[in-house]
Amino acid sequence: MRSVFDKTPYITHHPEALNYCDGYWVKHPVQNNSFALPIEERINIIKSFIERDGNLEISNYEEWLFYQYGPILLTNIQVDIRESIGVAKLMSCLLIG
């Protein structure tokens, strides 16, 4: 089987996903590549992460995301979480049903 695949031409694609954040293109995921943002924005993201409620009892996906990323990164930079959760719920319904 390998010999068939080795003879078949193919194209290698290296995707580079970017997020558009207030006039800046930031490589995905934003939380790992925030160096492309202005220094003030990076400081605010880090402060909001440090100051988040560390005793939050997590009962849903949105709370988990809030805890993982902090309020500024989650609300100002990431895609609207409510839309993402809605899409995830819809996809799980479509995959299951």
C-alpha cells in the first residue's frame, strides 16, 4: 500500500491561522502569541489572568475558559465565547443525532 502512496503526487500545506485583534493580526492561539499586541494590552491580559477568581467552582465550559484565560483575553480578544459554545453544542447535536 505504501508504494501506491509514494508514487502519488501530493501538496504539503502548512496552515497559519491568524486572529484579528483591534487592528493587529496575531498568530493563533492568541494566548501563546500575544507578543504581537501592544505592550499595554499584554500587561492588561496578564494582570486580568493573575487577578481572576482562583476559587471559581467550574460548572460549565464558559467558566472553564474564563478560568483558563482570564476575563480580558476571553472577552476582548478571543472569538465571542457564546457563539463558540453555541456552535459546539450544535455540532455535538449534529454529530450525535
